Amino acid sequence: MRRVTGALQAVIGTIISVITLPFRVLSRLIGGGGGAGRRTHRTGRRPAA
């Protein structure tokens, strides 16, 4: 059972990270307002039109 719980914890952790990442990016874009286009550090994504 310990192996099952360990795998479950790993899966839950990955799911949580995958879910929270877009929300963090979204909140950053919303909080930044119109200043998202003029960021100095690029994250590798396409610049917003």
C-alpha cells in the first residue's frame, strides 16, 4: 500500500503543479495589466500582440 500512496502523492503533486502554473501566469498577466508586453526577461513564449 505504501507504494500506491507514494505514487498517488507524486501524481497529485504533478497535477497540482500543472494546474497552478497557468493560473500563476494568468494572474501575472492580469496583475501586470498592459505592461505585460514590455517585460525585460523573456519566458520563451510568443510576445502578446
